[in-house]
Amino acid sequence: MAPSDAHMINDIMADISASPSPFHVVETVASALAAEGFVGVNDHEPWPTEHGGFYLRRNGAIVAWAHQGQPAEAGFRIIGAHTDSPNLRLKPQPGTSKVGLAQVGVEVYGGVLLNSWLDRELGLSGRVVVRDGDDQKGVLVHTDDPLFVIPQLAIHLDREISTTGLLLNKQQHMAPIGGFAGSDDAKGAPEQPLALIAELADVDPADVLSHELMLHDVRPPQIYGYRKNLLAAPRIDNQLSCFVAQRVLTATAETPDSVPMIALFDHEEVGSTSASGAGSPLLASVLERSVSARGGDHGAFRRAIANSLLVSADGAHATHPNYADRHEPDHQIALNAGPVLKYNANERYATTAETAAAFRRACDRAGVPVQEFVTRTDLACGSTIGPISAAELGMATVDVGCPQLAMHSARETCGTDDAAMFHAALVELFTNP
Ligand code: ZN
């Protein structure tokens, strides 16, 4: 592996630390692209027709691409991924208290492994919309200051835990503690979170109009193991794919034959139906406008779609040593053993024999091993943005991803080498179709 590849996981760890919310993933990716000369465009104005790299942000989603004067019907090579991860999100009026302790009310976002959020120091991030004269503006906020903990009930008070397991009620048992109610200031518990939000947004509390805030584990990502080749980190699903995708785009921006693109959507963990999710017209509209900016008509757009390939990149389940029986016995997935092709006969993944073959050939050319995942026939299969985007666009799609353990835990595990192998395979796929 080249020395720069060995650093990739360290750089991605820094990106994960900087990105506790989907809005921050977009900010991190946009800043990295801007540093490489990419230019932001928006929905309201005509797009530049000259060559170059461009990105469009929409809330927690970002689409970015580069073209060098390719013909309008040139195929796109697209990496789709998602910026969101399951977590706990503040209610609109988050302040609450019980038995003298100040707490915040939270909603559970996506398929959270609730137990993984207990007994951890939690920070706060997201966006706040504040008054701006007669107008309003959004402000990104992020603090790793340990503000909250959700303490687990003592085992002495939960005698059934060893027989029935830990049962957590989302409303009753997941409210984090942040201090004492009304003791050391006159404000009292209900006002404390709103005062904190105003402080983070650097405005007067009266100027906070609304917020989308979420909690995160404040512990930074950590490489571990005898040989330091495992990574424990939050949000590996699916920030690993997002930050690999951004690096593939910058590495392939000068590709002459096809148009490289990344589409990082929000709201995958809650079904992708939103204005910034994979079920929205976001990607289709960018593709159409990119073709027309290069002088193409609708026929050229349809030809470009037919010439394109979408790589839906999302975490894959590595075989868990403590639960090996939950995995398909003839399709074992290992960490640090290369990207994973994901198959499902019921179209929970969009991989076809043709798209799998194209990805496998790219891995061969890059000298990267490739693995194949299929779920046990007696277990329901997860899904991702692949089938949604494939159905929306009618585009050839392959579902792939890096292997990981503990998907949807507040702290997941992956190998330290898989991101660089995934990157190498995707660069090959983008540059030598
Ligand atoms: Zn995912």
C-alpha cells in the first residue's frame, strides 16, 4: 500500500470527528472540495458551462461533480452514500426535569442500538436558525464539551436483565441528564437547554427561532488492537463511504471520458423520503442540469443515463465472531479483506450480475480483493439508497461497501485498511470504465 493510503484512515478519522451531524458532513466535504478548486452552485441561478468542479448543497445533502468538456451524452460515474447516522435528537422544547435533575427530551432517529448510548459523555451539534434583522439565517453548532449522560439503571434495581435482557423504553429511559433543576440559577431546567442553544449559536435566546440538534459520543475515533489495525469510531455507517467518495472525486476530477460525481444524501436511516433524501429529485435534477449545461437536449440526457453507473456505497456486515450463526455460512465477510459486493434476490440491494462484474474487474485491476455478501435466507435483509436511486433514475447500480461490526451502535468497528482498498477500487472504476 502506498504511504498516502496508510494516512487515509487517519485523515478520515479527523473528518469523522469534525462531522457529528449530516450538516457537518456536508460542510466537511464542501470545504475539502473548495480547497481543491471546486465551486459551489445553487438551485436558483444558471450553472457555469465552463470546465471544472462543482458542488450543490441542500440541507444535509451534497452533490458534487467535475467535467472537462466531455460530450453531453458522456456517462456519469456516481458514488451515492448517506450523510446521516442513527442518533438521538432534541425535541423542539427540550427542557425537562425529574426528581431535581435537569434533562433533555430526545427523539430516536433511525434504527438506534439504544444500549450503546448509555453511560457515555455526550456532546451536541446540528443547526440553529436564528433571527437576522428582518430575515433569518442558519448557524452550524458543534460542541464536544461533555454536556449529558444517560446513566443505565443499576443491576440491583433491574434483576431481570440477565434473563430477559435490557429493555429500554424510548420515551421513558433515554432522557439524558445535564445538571440540576433550577438550583444554581433562577432559570430552572426547562430554560437551560434553550439558553445553551443560544450560547452555542452566539445569539440572544430570544433570537433562536428553531433548531435541529443531535447528540454524539464525545470520544474521538481510536485505532486499536495488537497490531493497531482496527478502528473504533462513531458514524462509520456511513461517513466512511462519504469521505472515501469525496477523495475518489478529487482523485478522478480530470477523467476525460466519463463525468465523476458523488451524491451524499440525508435521511437514509429513516427511509430516504425527504427533500434531501435519495427518494427526492435531487440527483436527477443535477444530472439533467449538468447535461444541459454542456449543451445536451433531453435525448442526450437519456443517453447519458444509459451510459452511466451508480455505485451505492454503504457499510456491509462483517461476520461477528460472537454471533457467527447470524451470518450466511458460505458468504463470510472479514475486516481488512477488501470491499464487499452486496446481493439480494428481493432487490433490497440493486446489484446485478453486470454491475457486480464491472466492480469486480475494477478491483482486479486495482489489485484489491473483493468479498460477496448475501444475508441468511431466514433473516430479513437491510437496504440502502441503491434500489431507491436505481428505481428513480433507471440507472445501472451496484451496492458495495466496507465491512464493519456493530452497525448502528454509537461506536462501531471497522478495519483500518478497507477505506484505502475501497478508494483504490473506485478510482480504477472511475478512470478505466
Ligand atoms: Zn448505512
